Amino acid sequence: MTPEELKNRVDTIVVVMMENRSFDHVLGYLRHPQFGNRTDVDGIEDLANPSYVNNNLDGQGKRPFWMPDAAFISDLPHGADAVTRQMKLARLVKRFTMTGFVEAYEDAFHSQVAEPPVMGLLRPADLPTTSVLADRYTVCDRWFSCVPTSTAPNRLMSMCGVTPLRDTHTVLPDQSTVYDWLLEHGVRWRVYSAGFPFLTLMPRILPLMLTGHFRRIEDLPHDLATERPDDWPQVIFIEPEYYDSPLHFRAPCDNHPPLGMALGESFVAQVYQTLAASPRWQRSVFVLTYDEHGGFFDHVPPLPVAYRHPNGVAFETTGPRIPAIVAGPYAPRGVSHAHLDNTSILQLLAERFGAAGESFSPEVLDRQNQGIASLAAILDAAANNSQISTFATPANLNAVPAPPRPASFRSSLETAFESAIRDLVSRHRTEALIKYPELRALVRAA
């Protein structure tokens, strides 16, 4: 779509960003002869392909394998050092072999298992929502995580276009976000979240969270049915309940290991069905993506997209591929091989809502100049993909409990979330307790 077509045809852009899965882990099955044999998709054609073999620390080769969807014992390694090891650069030929996933796993857990979970692949039966969307809409098989590291830097790249962080450790530094860009351009926007939104971790966002820009996911059907066109948001961010939040409104459903996929699949199905049932769907673009690969195997090397931050944080490539599907009437049924990452969404916003020729930011423009395309590149004004998908997913998000967290374990993200939420109560106690009554439990425990 051209910027002119976007302005004439697209009223609302919806972004759903889940957590920590790779393309091969979630959508690699599409290429396999047993599950559709889609030769248009760069997925897993043969489990015995020798190029997929990852040796363990004893030199034993481990291949990808089909695994059932279930909770994991723990999270998987996906920090910057682990990702470097997973992608495994062959220095003589200057090529990433993508053969260090098992070594990184064993190094992190000091143990060996017959089937390392990092090599596990899901089947369509384990993905009752994603598999249906992949069949109906545009699968993006060259959508990469922005940088080869963990959640916080990738979320900052996704929501800001920049990151001063190499890894996930603390609350997020205050910096300009996509929310600021939308406000400056007079664009109506809203966040619908199943729990505390991710940018709770950024102190300067806390006052904004207490406004009507941030609402609960339960408000979405009512707002969709009753709001006037000039009140309805032009950009919507949908956020799941994060596993690492210390307080939950409902069962976590972000797909972040050790969670399985079931609750996330149900969450995405409910969001999609709510939006697709509205007449507004005909002028909407729906994006389902992930923040980063979470340590799971993917066979496609990263793109050579360099990133530099003034504070010295630098990356030479993207991270591994992540699952991404673009849905809606302008999303052609099939596959796109365009080189994309989550900043492709920021490019799309600038093309739809910015002035002619305006880029989102110099940093996003730099990625564009290095080959990262706008999401507009895969949209087609003539696609006419208006059939609505239906799913066989459970409606009750509380049907499957989250796996218990070991009492002795606290992730850096959980620590950051708790610090940020306590800061919210400290700075805006009355307003925060009214909007988020779940915070009373934290106050009582203090």
C-alpha cells in the first residue's frame, strides 16, 4: 500500500505483541509435508536436515522435534550473551550457523536432556488460533526480533525505535515512545491490557496510565460497540497479562515460558473475534507479533542490521526470526518474504499518520535504509480478504493455571515490574488504587 492508499483505506491499526517464541518453534510446521507442505514458507521441511543439528556440550547432535504444548520447567536462556552463542557465528565464512541453541541451554542449566526444549517445534493442533490465522492471512517469514537479546531491549525498540539497554535488568529508562509520537501528531490511540501494560516499567509513563488512554481488555467490546467514529482510537495496542508481573488481574497469557501457549491462543482468539465482528474491521489492520525469540531454535540467520546507541550499546544484527501474522481485509492470503522487524510497525504509523515523506524517527529511518521494510509493503488495497476466521479455542482464560514460580527464583523482569508498580502506588496512590484495585493487595502486604 502507498501512503495515499493507507490514508484513504485504513482507519485503525491494531498491534498485539506476545512474548518469547521463535518462528520455527511456532510456525515452522507450515513447511513440513505432514502439516500442509507450504513450500512458499521458509519453515521446517525435514526434521533430519543436517543443517538443523545443534551439538550439545559433549558433541552429540540434537535435532528439532515435535513437542506438545505444555508448561516448561523454567524460562529458557535468551540474554544477549546466550543469543550470540545460539546464533553461532562461523568467523571464517562470516555466517551465522544457528547451531548453538543446545549449547546455550546446557550451559545455562548445567544439565543434559534427551530432547532439549529449545529444539521443540509446535504443531497446528497445539496452535488453534495461530494456525487458523496463518492459513487465512499473511504469514511473514522474514520478520526478525529487532536486536539479538532479551525482552526489555526488544520492547523498547518496538515501542520507541531505540534502546540504551543491552539486556533486561531494571526498570526502563525514560525516553520518547510511540505514545509521544502519536500525541504529537494528534492521533487517537489506546492501550487495552489484560494486566499491567509493559511500559509500566518506564517511570514517565505512569501518569499516562491513569488516563483514558489505558483501559482493561474487558472494556474493548463495549467501546467497540458504542464509541463514535471520531472517538474510536486510530491505533490500538493490545497487551496480554504478563507472567513476570507480581500482581495479576487474571491468569498470565503472554506465552512467555514457562507458560504454555494455550492461554495465549485463547487470548488472541478473543481479541481477534471481538474486533472482526465489528464493521470497523473492514478498515483495520491487525498485527500479531512477538517481542523476541525467547531462546527457541530458528534456522534462518539474522539480518545484518547494525544498531548503535550514543551510550555505547551496539548490535551488529537483528535477532532471530519471530512469529508474525498480519490480518484484515488488506492482508493477502499467503506469505511475505519482506525483511521486517517490529520497527516496521513504526514505519507504518508514520506513513499512515505522518506528513508526506515523514519518517518515525532518525533511528527507524536508519533501519529502513539498512533494509527493514515498512509493514505497508505487504498490505494490498485489492486483497479483499474479508472472510472472518473462527477458532476452536477455550473461552475461559482462567481454565489453565500458570505454572508455579519457584519460591527462590525472581526474574529481572519480575523485580523490575514490582519496583515500577510500587512506584506507581507511591506517586499516585489514590488514582492508582481506583483504576487498579488489584494494587490494594500490594499495599496491604507492604
